[in-house]
Amino acid sequence: MTEAHPNFATEVRVKDYAWAMKSNAFALRVGTSAACLLCAGIWIVGCSDSAPSPKPPTAITKVAPSARAPQGPAPAATSAAGTASATNPSATSSATASATPTATPRADAAAQKISSSTSDAKIIEVAGLVMPKPVTWQWQSPTVQFRALQYSVPTTTSGISDAELVISVFAAGDGGPIDMNVKRWVSQFRDEDGDEAKAKIEDRTINGIPVKLLELAGRYQGMGQAAPRPGMMQLGAIIQAPGRTVFVRLVGQSETVEAARKEFEALVNGVRASE
């Protein structure tokens, strides 16, 4: 029989001990990991129970440019019409009409008796006034919005065109200051050097009515004309009737207007309130 090595039992016991220690270490690591996972789970559950759930992001709504509030007050006419339509849609048209300036000469003149093509050919009636005129001055349908009356004044010179008598009516103050209208008339005439023509201005009181007379001559460029017309003349009168202002203009080539000067002066000197 072979004799056992004296250290064999010792070596076996040492190996068994080492293996046991490794097993214990492994078990210890596993247990530690499980304990960590368990703690982590408990912490997550606790947090989820106590912390409020996050709110979703707030949606951003873009405002269209047309929906933004206007910067500054709206025009008076727009505001009046808008208010009427919001409270009573049927009142929109009446609100718009009331917001429109009353400087509508044809409407203002129509409120009074006004001459027509069938009226007395010897007089002009407009805006509560009566003025004498030659029967040869023929009534015409007004060709421009701000004309209450329009007459053709025939020429007496061959090769020269007829002149025009134009009457406009504005409610008092709506036609603008008298001086501003005088400047506007003067600005339409130029002398031969291109400067503003010099106006002859005279103030009168006729039958208790203030009248401003104005005479101009030179190169005339009225509203809508592409170029000034030479050799033109204007005799004008601004009649300040009660509650309204009446603008009377005789405009045309100098020869025609000059030939009609006496009739125009008779017209102005004969102005009176209608009965």
C-alpha cells in the first residue's frame, strides 16, 4: 500500500476552504446587487407617488396680422359704420351716411329749390338764392361731382370757344376757409413767367350777403387738366349765404369771359335770398 503524502489532507482542506470563500463572496455580491435593485425600485415607486406629473408644453398660437389690434384710432367714418353694424346691421348705411362730410354740394343744393333745364331761363335758383342771368346762358347737366349747376356761356368771337359758368354749394364751413379757396383758385393760374398770377380781389356786401369777388387771367390748369391752357380768364364770386357757401366761377378764354363781364357783374349784384 502506498503511503499517503503527509500534506495531502492539508492541501485538500485548504482548497475546500478557498472554494467556500469564493462561493460566499459570489453569494455576497449577488445579495448586495439584489438589495441595491430592491432599494432602487422602492425609491422609484416613492418618487412616482409623491412627484406631480409634468405638464404638457403650452401650445403657441400665432396671431394673424389682420387680427391684431389697430395702432391708433380708426377714422371717424369707419368707426361710426362699424359701431352701427355691430349693434344693428340695418343701421350701417345710415351711420355711414352720417359720418360722410356734408360737403356734398349737389345734395345740399337739392335741399333748396334749384334751377333745371325747364326752369325760368332768366334766373338762377340755388341754395336759397336767386340770381339774374342772360337767357343765352344755357343750362347743362353738371359734368363734375362737386358742381351743383353748370351753364354754357356762348362766345361772341369767331374761333374762340364758349366759356363755363360753374356753381358749387357747400354747407357752412365744409368747403374750407374762404382764404384757402382763394389760394386754390390763384394757384390754378400762372403768368407768362410761370409765377402765380396776380389776383384782383374785392369784398362787398350785396343785399346783406357778404360776397368776395376775384379776377384772374393767364395760363390756366384746372383739376384733371394735363397741361395749362394759355389765354384763359376767370371771374369768381364767393357768396356767404346763411348756413352755406356758394362758389360761382365764369371760366374760359379771355375773349369770351371779357365779353360776358357785364352779365356776370349783373348776376352777382343781383343776388338775393329767395322768397
